[in-house]
Amino acid sequence: MVQNTNDFEKNIFINCPFDPGYGKMLKALVFATITCGLEPRIALERDDSGEERINKIKELIRCSKYSIHDISRMEPLKKGDLPRFNLPFELGLDMGCRTYGQDRLLTKKCLILDKDSYRYMRVISDISGNDIRAHNNNDRNLTREIRNWIRITTNKSIPAAKNIWDDFNLFSIDLRKTCKEQGYDSDDIEQMPITEYIYFVKRWLATPTIRDL
């Protein structure tokens, strides 16, 4: 079973690309959600070869009030490949859960992101009535869009987008230094499991003195 299922009000399901080119954006996304007081839930948090991926995703969606869907990789990775539709598929699961669910599932909220403002209309026009936010493949823009959406959706007081971005860059420098001191090489740092990355983010945010390392 998924952990933290009782933290529905804090959980935020993250549906985004996992390819290497999205690596820094994923880290910025996770850092921003934690800074804004939410608990990121992502399929990469569990690695069980005996568990069907679709069941894991459905459970994560069900236990999360909030969700972020970055559908910017609805395209082939290289010439000759077919487009990838896992991202819009998971978006559809989440929207269906919200529409056909009961009780607390009716309160679910989601943010849909793409790299360009209207690109999605060429491949998934059924969501054209939704407010799609564009990040232009820029991690700073991504951070701002996420921060602003969380601020409006939760009505909580959270840091300004510039502060989150500055903290993310400072954290990234500190993380590399800390990991090097602990024997990590560059590949270890770049390919760090998402659960380990989340651990370091939470520790850094909770311990002001770490920021001076």
C-alpha cells in the first residue's frame, strides 16, 4: 500500500516526464512543492518489480488532493519514435477520479502544464476548457507557475517565487557539496533516487544552518 494515505490534504501527485532532459525541472518542481508545504507523491518513490505501475499510479492519485500534470513531452524522443501518451493518460485518470469519485475526491485540484500555451490543442483538444499554464521548458518559469497555483489553490501564505528559485539554486549547490563530502560522485548525484532527493530537500529546509555549508 502507498504510505501517507491519510495525508490527503497535503499530498500532491506529480505526473511529469522522467527523461534525463527533464532532470533539473523535476528537481525544481519537487523543491517548490515541498517549500510550499505539500508532500510530493510520485511513481518513482516506489521500486517494486512485482507491482503493476498502473495500480501504483491509481493509488497515488486517490490519496492526493492536489496534482501537477506536465504534459510537455507528448512527443517522440527521437525521429522515428511514436509519441508518448503516458502523461495525458495519467491526467485522464486523475480527472476521472475527481469527476466520478465520492466524498473527498470531489475536492481534488490539478494544475496542467505544457511547454507552450496552446500546443496541447493539437493532440488533446478535449481539455481546452481547462486553464493550461506554459513554462516554455524553463525551470524558473516552472517554479513560478507552481508557486502561484499553490498560493491561489490553498490560500496559504508561502514564499515569493523569486525566493523559492533562489533557495532552489542555493540548495542545489549545497547538495552537491554535501554529497561530495559523503563520497558521492557526479553520476551518483545526478541519478539520485527521488526519495533520497526529497529527504535532502526536507532536511535542508528544516535546518537553517545547513544553508551555510
